[in-house]
Amino acid sequence: MIAIIADDHPLFRIALSQACAAILGKDALLLQAQTMAQIWPLLRQHPDTHFIFLDLKMPGSDGFTGLTALRTEYPDVPVVMVSAEEDPVIIKQALALGAAAYIPKSAPLELLSEAINAVTNGDTWLPPEMADDVKNARVLIDNDFAQRLEQLTPQQFRVLKMIADGLLNKQIAYEMNVQETTIKQHVSAILRKLNVNNRTLAGILFEKLKLPEQME
């Protein structure tokens, strides 16, 4: 079994790796990443990865942007959110955007084992004692936008992120090493799929994936 543990705190990565080794067994291959940028080459080298344990807040992942990028690029690899954030609103949104499980960093080892077993069986998981609060929590991102976001290809998602960062088509083409006409085609497809009229509105929608300031 292969798992990627992505967190920018070295001590927590080590602790989670040790916990996963105890649960998954000595034959498990446990890889580590401290930024989103480090996850991609690991996935390319190990496309048969069974889990990604992803921190909500780490370099290259602002709020739900990392989760959404992974779900777009590797939809068959379950993403387990592991975070110190225990707000039911955040947990509800992570699950709605495709997280297979949400594990608070305060959770004991037996709950981690329970979550891994659930995800292995194709189920979603969250702490049982939080189920009602999560169910009744308000919605941060409406389902319509979430569904439209799922229609984007990995390349289109990357273009959307750079649009939100304020890059022009020429700059995006340079970053992706493609022709500017290709980017224009991507932008047209993005606007159509998100049902917006211009790139500014598309960028504003992408910003919804970031955590509200009062939750950071």
C-alpha cells in the first residue's frame, strides 16, 4: 500500500507516518511532502497511490484549492484531509468537494485506523461525534459551483488558478509552455463550464475555494 503524507510541519509528518505504519503494516510505502509542489512528482512516480493525507493549510494549498486540484488531476486517488481545523463548516465543505475523510489532528490513533478502513472500503468518514454538527453546518460553496468545477480538465483548472492569481494569457502560456492560442481556448472552455461571462468573474469564483479570513 502506498500513501503520501502532505504537511508542512515535519514533526507531524513523522508522527502521522509512524501511526500509518502501525496501521498499514511494515510493507506500506509512506512518502512525504511538505508543499503541494512536492506532491505532483510523487503521484507521477506512483500513480497507484492508495491515499493522500493532505493538510488544509500548507504551501501551495490555500483552503480547498489543493484538495480540488488533486481531485481534478487524480480523481481515483482518495484524499484524506488531516487538519487542526475542526469547524463543522470547513469539514462539510471538504467532504462536499470530494475529500474521502476528514481527520482532526487531535484524533486518537484508533480513529485514524477507523478512517483508513472506511476509505479503503470506499466510504467517506468523519469523526462520529461531529456528524450532526457537520450535517447542520452552513454551506460555504454552493453545490452548483462545485459541480461545474468538476467539469474542468486538469489543464483548465491550472489555467483558472492562474487567472485568479492575475496572470494574463501570455503569462499563463509561458508558465505552461504552450501557445497563447491554446490558453485562449482553455479560457473560453472555463467560462462556458463555469457559466460566467468574463475571466474576472471566473477568478472571483475560484477565490471561493480559499478559506474566509475569519477561518484562517
